[in-house]
Amino acid sequence: MVKFGIEFVPMDLYWRTTFYTIQAEKAGFDYVWITDHFNNRNVYVTLTCIALHTNRIKMGPGVTNPYLVNPVMTAQSVASISEIAPNRVTLGIGAGDKTTLSLLGVEIKSPLTAIRESVEIIRSLITTGKAKYSGKIFSVQKAKFNFKPKGKIPVYIGAQGPKMLELAAKIGDGILINASHPKDIGDAFQYIKSGAEKANRKLEEIDVAAYTSFSIHEKEKKAIKAATPVVAFIVSGSPEPVLEKHEISIEDAMAIKKALEAGNWGEAFSKVTPEMIDAFSISGTPETCIERINELIKLGVSQFVVGSPIGPNVREAIDLISKEIIPHFKE
Amino acid sequence: MEAVKKINMEKRKNLMTSLIDILLRSGSAAKLPSATANLILHYWQHDKLTSDEGFQKLLEAAYTIEPEQTIELLNNAGLSEVVEELKK
């Protein structure tokens, strides 16, 4: 049975993010993923508050990166939260957001090696409390926690490109695919299957999550309006092959990018087309959303993550998902 | 607040969503003391926002950040007695 996750960006006050997470837990969501960007509230502080105010939902950064936070500190953070919520903590790790990291002068170097080494260091620390490692990017002379990590902490890898998807299938307990459209998820599965085969793993061992941009409302127009700013940013950051796959003109995407860079939000959002909304989000009425989720499940997705913006009104959107979406797939 | 105890459960349930929306939509939410916010999270987690204590905290929180909206909501619900107690 498909699992449901929800993503929150801790831009908002800690108690609002926690309030929505409690609501999501009551609504039947299985996972909450908190984004990790230096300019928002700290992901582990947010997760700690969530851990203290929830009983069942699983939680983790979705996703952190090894460039800004050393893997040893990431292991320490998740292991500490796992003491509060044993067997409910997960770790999402990926190469990081180029735009945000570039603001700090941090370069994403050798992402495949960085992720593989990080996962090895983190796994060692969260299972044994110790690590000794000599890699190409990371070295750990002699790390030992003064506490015993509690519970199992599955490691999910955020992946989009072919090589990262393969690596994720080789070493991840789960994969967070940053995509909403069946074309992208379908393509991702080719690489995931290949990676799993090379590592002699069964696909069923890996929790494959579609980490989508999602917007739901009883009125389609309202759902689409809420998704438009998010889609504008996705389009502006998408590589050309991805745009071509969805038959979106490079010129149109560049026009949105230029408008966003100039801070002309209205102009940027007005250039977002229905095709772009369809390619980069799941937006619409409950019926539309059910149809789109079904397509992804048929491809093999085992976790569906409701990502930003969720809906024009987050509380109402979670209510709607709990009444119309989750029961459809779980009952 | 004694007046809160006189509000029946049906009315509390009806008002709860409106009060929550005041907290979630307000542009002045940062005014809410973290101690009050933490208590509200505790009552919400344990389904006790309509209990005497939980409902009182919810009212106080909404009144702290959006006094006019909260007063209007309560007056429309015929709860002027609660409004007077909140103003004290």
C-alpha cells in the first residue's frame, strides 16, 4: 500500500509548521519531510519540535546536503532526534540546492562521491556510534558518540539525474525523486532498476518516493493559481533536456527566469502555461489528483510526497487530502 | 475564565476552526508568546483544544494576535461575556 508523505518549508513560525504536522499525522500521513536551507529556520530544531508533539508520523530532513553540514554533524543530529522519537526518524540527503549554496560560495563538487561517502560515514555513526573513514572528500580520524543511537534511521537519497538515481538504488533505504510527472518518474525508474540490479537488490527493498509539487482545491483554478509561483521557479531552474522532454520552449523558460531574477514576480507568473503546470506539479481537484497519483503508483512509486505549495490554504488542503485522497488509496 | 466553562461543546467545536484560522492566517502571529504556542500544540496533539483549558488558551492566543477579529467572532457567536473576560 502506498505511503503518504508531506513536505514543509520552515519559513513559517515553528509552531505553525508543527501545527500542520500534527494535523497531517491525524489525517493519516506517514512521513513529514522538512526542507533544509540555511536561510530558513533550522531543520533539526523544527524536527525536534515535531518529534515532541507527534506520536506516530515518521520525520526527517528532506533533504540535507553534505557540503554545508558535515556528515558527522548530520549523523549526530538525526541520532539525537531519534532519542526523542525512536524508529520515527529518517534521513533525506542529496547534493543540495545550487542556488542556495552558491549564495554562500559553496560549490557542489563531485556530488556522487560526496553522497556515497557521506552515507557510509553516517550509517556507521547511527548504527555503531563510531566512524573511522578515509575518503576522497571526507575523512574521519576517529569519531565516537558519547551516547548510543536509538532505533533504526533509514537513509533516503534525493536524486534526479541518472547517475544519482543509480547510486541511490545501490545504497539508499529510500529514494526521493524530485518530480511530479509520470514521464520523469518513469524515466527515473529505469535508472533505479539498473542501480538495484547492479547492487543485487530487489526493488521492493527500496522505498521509492515521488517528491512532488502539489496543490489541491475543490476549484481547479484556485489549485493552479497556488501552484503557479512554485512551477515558475521549477521551470526557471530546469535543465534544457527536461524542458524538451515536456515540450516546453527554452525561450519561454528563459523569459520566466529573467523575470524572476529581476524580481518581476507578476510577469514571471503570468508566463507560466498550463503545460508547465501539468509537467511540474500535480494541481487540481481531488479527482484530478487521484488520477495523477494513480499513474505514479502504477509506475512503482511506494511513497507519495505532497510538496509545496500543498494548496491555496494549507489547513484546508490537508483536510481535503484526509477526506478525499488518503482514504481512496488506503481503505 | 469562568465564562469559557459555560460554552457548550457544540459551540466550541464550531468556533475552534475559526480560531485556528485566525492563528494560521494572521500577519501578527510572531506576537504570540512561545509558551502559549507550545501549550496550544500540546492540546492540539492530544485532541484537547475544546477542553476548558485548551479552549481558553486558543481564545487567549487569537485575542493576543488579532483582538478585533476575535472579538467580532465571539460577538457574532453571542459570547459577549467571554469578550469582557478577555479584555480584563
